Amino acid sequence: MADYYELLGVARDADTEDIKKAYRKLAMRYHPDRNSETDAEEKFKEVTEAYEVLRDSEKRSMYDRFGEAGLKRGAGSGSGYGGFDFTDAFEVFMREFGGFGDLFGGQRGGTGRTRRGGDLKIRVSVSLEEAARGAERTARVKILDPCERCSGSGAEPGARVERCGTCAGAGEVRQVQRSMLGQFVSVRPCPACGGAGETVSEPCGDCRGDGRIRNDRVVKLEVPAGVSTDDYLKMSGRGNAGPAGGPRGDILVLVEVEEDKRFQRSGNDLVYTLAVTMSQAALGTRLEIPTIIDGSAMLEVPEGIQSGQALRLRERGMPRLRGSGRGDQIVRVLVWTPTNLSREEREVLERLAEVEREPPVPDTEEPGFWERVKRAFTA
């Protein structure tokens, strides 16, 4: 039995935030869309199952006391942890990585021959500016559409649809096996109807009874402002048609945001590095700098600013995906020391050296850049 803490690589006293960070890292490593190794899907399921237990205080307490057996015992009482498969794992992934819900209405499910169609997965790449403004993309996909000849029923026009005589319409058959340990019952899809529960007297000649025909189609994708790399968009009811007239599946769009040489992204905030001369740092100045949506903005650089200090432009960062407003743009100031001085520059600096003061003793406890950024937010 695997140890959930070892699966996620966290200590047994790890807090919820550490557990979440560890899961997100491992989920991206093992997600089948990104990892083609044969055991990636199983590892993806395992780390997600571990996360679902450890993020829940009650399940975690039960697991810490009794292990996996305690979870199963809780499931037997109707209040604990039950079976966990890849579908469950994917739903957790969508929840944690920002599946944006149903962008287009649609229904799920389907019973008997009208089962729900499969999902389509598409990758889309956008620039950081497009992620800030929102973007439209088109993608060519191979998709299963309802057969026109039989209107998706799978039967030739005029043919009868009848209940399967092998499984009596249940779509599955049971087989009883006896052994020295007792009697076991196995359930498998009906071989006669393929699990549909119904048969047709004459299958459609175009789709061979499936009710669907594969077509090439161009799909229009709308990427909302504020997306991040590895966010999912779900377009409900736009995927493959279900067999025998069943409802369509979904289209799942994995977003990848390209890096921008000008900015470093941190959540909804953007970090921009600004180089200033020694005189600009000492005397202060007003400079125009680029911004992601507005194009540019004027920045007041106060006199006496030190290299590594951070300035803030409010509401000039990325839009908040699930809320109003925008993040901030943090401007990291670097004081540039000139090289290859001209004679005039050298003379001016030599005169300055005669009158300038000694620098203060460096503070060995001076915070790092990100700590200074944090302080800038609370200033």
C-alpha cells in the first residue's frame, strides 16, 4: 500500500498549502496529455487520490489513524472514501487547475444505446498579451457527427430497433463462477449489443450501425482574459456525438501562455526590470515603460532609489480570471554602472569622487528581491 505523504513528497505535518503545491507539481508531471510514459496515467491517478485525502481534514485524520483501511471502512459506513478512478482524478485536476466551467451549454449522460460521446482535447498557445486581452483561435479537428442517412439512430430507414434478447435490454451480462473461496459474480458488457441494450434489424449502410460519421471541422475557440499556462477551457456539448443519437461530449482546451521577454509573471502580477543610470537613480526621473494592456505608462522614479528596489504600478498587471480588476505591475529598478567611459564622463566622475560621501555599511539582513516586492505591496 502506497503512503500518501510519500506519493506527494511532503512531510506528515505539512499544511494544506504545501500539500496543494506538491500535488499541482506532480499532476502536471504525470498528466497523460503531457507525459507519454506507460505508467503516467496510473501515477496521475495515485497522486490525485493522495491529494484528495490529505486536503480534507476528516479524511486525513482517518488516514493518519488507520491508514487506507480506515478510509475504506468509512466508505462502507456511507460517509468515507470510496473508489477512485481516472475520471475522478481528471475532475479533481480540472477543479484545481481552473477548468472554467461550461462555456457553451450542454448536457451529459445518456443511457442505453444513446450514450454520451467522447471528449476531444485541444492545445492552444497564446502570447502573454493575448492572455491579458483575451483571444480567439480556430482549430481543425476530426470529430464524430451524427450520420445523416440514419439521423444518428444507427438503423437503416424503416428498420426496427428492438430490445437485445441476450441481456434483456440491460446492456450487460453476469457470469457466476464458483471456487473454493465461494461464489463470485462478474459483470461485463453484453457481447451481442455491445452494451447498448438494443439491436437493430438492419444496421445503417453508411455508419454501419454506429450512428456517427467522422468529419473534419474547424472549431472556434474563445480564450478568456487572465488565463495562465495549464488552465483548461471546457466547451460542453461540442465534442464527439454519442453512438445511436447520444449526446455530444465536450471539447477540453489546454492553454499554454508563451513567455514574454519583457515581463515575468507572478500570478496576476507582472514584474518588469528597469535599468537606470547612476544620475537618474540619484536625482530621480520620470520614464515611460511598457505595460501589457495599455501599451505604456509613465513611472516616477524617486531620487535616491537603490538598485534592486521595487516600484509598483497599480492595476497594470493581468486581469483576474474569476474576478474584477487587474493585478499590479512591479518595476524592479537596476542601477546601471557605465563601462568604457569617455574622457568627459571620466572627468565628471573624478570630480564627483572628490566630494561624494562614503556609502553606508551594508545591511546583512537586507531582504531579497521578492521580500522587497512583498513590502512594496503593503507600503
